[in-house]
Amino acid sequence: MDRLHENRIYTGTVESYSSEGLGIVRLDGAVVFVPQAVRGETIDLKITKVMKTAAAGEIVKIHKPSPDRAQPECPYYGRCGGCDFQHLTYPEELWAKRQRVQDALTRLGSADVRVEEILGAKTPLHYRNKSQYPVGADGAIGFYRARSHQVVPVKRCLIQPEAADKTAAAVGEWMRRYKVPAYDETTGKGLVRHVYVRVNRKGESLCCVVINGRQAPREPELAAYVCAAVPHTAGVLVNSNTKRGNVILGERYRTLWGRDYLMDTLCGLEFKLSVPSFYQVNRDQAEILYGKALDYAGLTGRETVLDLYCGIGTITLCLAKQAGRVIGAEIVPAAIADAEENAARNRIENAEFFCGDAAEVAARLEAEGLRPDVVTVDPPRKGLAPEVIGTIAAMGPERVVYVSCDPATLGRDVKRFAELGYRAVRACAVDMFPGTRHVETVVLLSKGEIDSKKVRVEFSLEDMDMSGFQNDATYSQIKERVLQQTGLKVSSLYIAQIKQKHGIIERENYNKPKSENTRQPKCPPEKEAAITEALKYFGMI
């Protein structure tokens, strides 16, 4: 890295994209990450930051624009952190996402499986049915600037429906008219924190205003402003969240006007959606995603299927139409209540639901002798806990269908499954989030030669060395994230130091020096920043 110097201009060719959507240029063996770069372009770039094995840069001149370079339609592009790929044509965006999934399965998962295709969206604009607008301390309503909590005011977003933008604007007008203060996260004072909007297939919307308190002034007027701006509003709610931190919704809701839910149809089924219900934000692409999951499940009508992380039962009830028996598990009680109600509403009688942590429910069912033919999982971004994977393998299903929203944790889990006899045999990417770097994946894991009796495992947290994977992300995963994003190599010692600094408890003797006289190296500032970013990415801080 001695050959690269900050503020100096270099010439290079963009080879591919990082997981964040940055262009990758290699100069003298060093990786340079460049925003808004397009694969195949030769560019002059200025180095803005030099690290040990990587650097950051910015485009100074494009010698010949790629035919895959597009002019961003969004006037906020480059300021708002919501979209990453508006400078690419849609086919190039799909190529980047498919390659990201392939890299994760190959490099992180050590899987010999090809991503067969990426299923793009017919409508890549205005597709989101759930919108969450942060409110800045100055009253601005919009979206966060990349890697910050500074709110960029946005009047019209290309991936949000018009009703959502109008609802957010109406709340802003109400705040200004009645001098309702915005929440300031640095002081913990102020009132309005977020504007949350759901929209269904019919165009009906549900508005929820998140406040730092139990009551807002002029609440009837708030409902009137929203309903006047969006006549198809079905309900206006207030949610109370008085806790400091990044969690958007609190636990208390009050309905100011109308009803506190929407009805929507997905895959021919009708679902009730409350504000906190998990529901795929792109309805049309969700039907394609679930269709691919059903295809991989290979159901004939006789199978028993276990669906972990079932939410309000969307995948579970789709599976029920083609299976003999389906069992859904979810930790959120309200979601299970909605799932049972959705099953009754759709006259589905071969589905049952259990409320509890996925690991605990799976372990209990396995102990009771449940041997499902197929297991489906659709976990949050942090992926599956090791004990969940162990219990699934102990049940011995013929097939595991893994629906993932994060290629990195998917790759990690695919590797863990392989160690227990389940090999990835098919994979498909689905573009649920056009314009952004996010991508969904469906992977089919098939049981190999290992006898399922040999896979039966009992876990004891006291006896096991959990240091490698406790607190949501493994040390290897954190190292991979840091290397991929910054080019820096970090040690387990440095990761342990930063985890302890943020209050993440390690085992008492983990990474302690063998001798009291031994001095341990301290994590350098640039590596601390990179590790901290990784911990935030995996939701650990």
C-alpha cells in the first residue's frame, strides 16, 4: 500500500462490485472501493483514504462511460442512503446481485452450487408496501444519509408508493401547524420520531406515528390531516417508544381513527396485517420468491413440513396448500395470533402454529419425535443460530429450503449445514429490492450420505466453546465482513477487545494473556472503526 497516496489521482478499470454496491478497482494489488462506479469502465480516481490492504476513492473522470451506466432518476441520489444502484441499468444491477450471492455461497459457504438465475422485478419503481420515515431533530422527514443518522428531507421517493409520501408530508404539515416538536436522538427530548406507513394491494393505507411519549397534542387534527391528504387511509395510529436507541417501534399502540390493520392478498390467500406484522415489502416479488420456495420444497401433498420463523404464516399457509401437514413457529405472540386467524380465514385446516424461539420450538418438537420431510426457514438478517441448524439436522428432513435476505449469513449457514450432511444443490436469487444492494435468495439443501442418527446432537452451552459464534455473528464472519468492506485483516483479539468495549460479554478467560506480565497489542483506530461497523451490520450493537 506504500504506492498509493491520499489525494493522488490514479487510473484503473472497475472489475466488479462490493456487497455495498461500490465499484472495485485493483491498483498494484490493492483493492480500491469507488462509489457510483460501473463494471468495465476505465476511470481516473482520487484516493480519499488509504488503509493497510485497501483504499477508498472517488471518480474524477470516466474515460468512456459503460453502456450499463444509467442517469439516476432520483434527485436525492448520492445524498439519501436508501438506494445504491440507480447509476446502473437494471440488467447490470441484476448481474451485480447475482454475483454477490454466488460469491457468498462459493467463498463463505464453500458450496459447489451455481446460482441458476436471478428473478428481476417487472416493476422496479414504487414497489414498497411498508415505508418508515425517520424524523430529524429539525423536523425534516425523509431518509437517512448513508452511514449516518442525518435525515435528508424527501418529498417523493421512487421506491415508495405515492400514498406513503403524501402521508409523511401530511404529518409534517401537522407538526409545523401545531408546533409539535421532533425527537432529538442526541438529547432524548422531543416527540415525533418516525412516520410508519403500510399500503395494500387495493391502495388502502395505514399510518402510524411513533412518538417519544404516551400522547401527542392535537391528535384529532393529526388524523384529519392524514385522511385529507390520503382519502383511502384505513386507520391512523400512535405508537409510544420512549427508549433510546435505533429500534423504531415501541410496544404500545393507540388507534386515533379507523382500524388498526389492513387486509391484503398474497399467492391467492388473504392476510391481516397490523403495524408490527412481518410481511415482505415487495408483494409481487414475494409471490415469485414463495413460488420458488415451493418449487424447491418438492411437495406432493403427503409431506409434513416445519416452517421456522413463520411470521404471520405467509409461507406456512402457501406450503399448506401442497402438503399433508405444516407446522409454523414464531417468537412474536401477536404474529402467531395473526397466523392462526389467517389460517381460519383461508379455511386451511392442516396448519398449526407454536409460539416460541425457533431453537427452543425446534428442539422440543425434535424431542417429541417430529421427523418432518421438509424444513423451511426464513430467518432475520443475522441468519440461523448454530443450535437451530443442529436441531434441524437431527430431525433428518430430506430437504431444507432456506430463504435468506443476507448473502453473507446465508453462506455461513450453508457451510454449517454441509458439516452436518446437508449439501446445497440449487440456488436462485430474487430481486425484492430494486435500486438497492439488498437481494433475497432461495437455497435447496439436500441430505447427503451421512446417517441422520449420527447427526443427533445435544447442546450444552456450559460445555461448548461458544466464543466463536456467540452474540449473533462468528469471529470468522466479522473478519470476512471487515476484509470485504475495508481490505483490513483483523485478529480475534482485536474483535474481542471491541466487543468488550461495547459491553458484549465474552467468556471470562477468552483472549486473556497466558501470563500477567504479557502485554497485549491494542486495536488500532482504523481497525476499531471497521470492527464497530461490522458489529453494527450484524445487529450486535
